[in-house]
Amino acid sequence: METQTAAWERTDGEDKWRTPIGLQELTSTMHISKFLLALCATLLCLTSSSSACRWIQQRYLTVSRDSLDWLSSMGKLQVHKQRIPDDIYKTQLQVEGRIELMSLVIHHIIILFQNASEAQATKHFLSDLHRQEKELSQCVTGKTDLLPTGLRTKVTLHFKKLQSLLKRKNHSSRHRGWKFVRTQVYSHLQRLDLYGAQIKKELDS
């Protein structure tokens, strides 16, 4: 069986490396395969992202308002007496940045409610939140630096304070602690609902 090998050849007084034709073809095929794999991965990512963003247009507001209803059913709220940090939502962001902020806030709310009661309303509430986080995250998959570092830190510290509040409360005052937290969370979800409505309008146009 004939085997091709590489060899030195002398052309115009210079030594050059002559690559066998078979190796050239193999190298070319490998480059094409890598390109096709990268293209397929990109198209898959874009398809997933596009599908998730359509979910925001078609389903987000319904699921968002369901989660607000479930939260209201857990107990009395005092939304008119409490304020959340307004500057979290005053930062000027592009659509993808707002979606990333929505996903981040929902992620922290899920963490807050992990140790809440096992009541049916809590389970439904968390189920809605998990759905929202999943779909919103997929919409910005592969995107980076969508939020200013300072804003991300501000959101994280705000929710850590709420977690600390629940940990400090003793058994007798735990009910008041959760009432405060639920009210704060309700205000956040209202803001996110407005975000969702704005984004839907922009994507529909």
C-alpha cells in the first residue's frame, strides 16, 4: 500500500517543506468540521434565545401576575407603607439588560422563599418564579456585561439584608418578619411586571 510522506524540496535555491496532499485535505476537512460545529452551536443558542424572548412577549405577564396573586394569598401586605430601593430600577438599561435584571431579582426572591412554609400557595409561587427565571435567563444566554457591576452588587446586598432580617427574628416575631419580606417582594414583582410590559411593547413594535 502506498503511503504519502512529507519531504523537503529545493525550489529556486530555497528549501521548502512540501506537505502531502492527503494531509492538506485532512487539515482542511478538520477546519470545516470545527466551523460547522461552531455554527450549529451558535444557531442552537440563537434559536433557544429567540424562543425564550418570544415567551416574554406571549406568556411572561400571565405568569408574573399569577405569582403576584399567589404572594397576596399568603397574608396581608403593606405595600403603601414600605418602599424598595428605587435606584435599582432607575438605571437606564437596554432590553437585554432589563431582562438580566429581572432574572437576577427573581433569583434572589427564590432564595428568600426557600425556607418559607410548605403551604400550597408557596409551592405555586416558587413554581412560577422558577419558570420566570429559566425563561428570562435563556433569553440572554451567552451575553455578558449586561448589568453594571454596581447595580448587581446593590441588588445582592438588598436581598442579603432581607435574609438577615428573617434570621434575626425570633419565633414570636417571625410572622412580622415574613410580612415585611412579602411586602418588599411584592413591590419588586410589581416593578418587574412593569418591566415585562415595557419589553413586550418594544419587542412587538
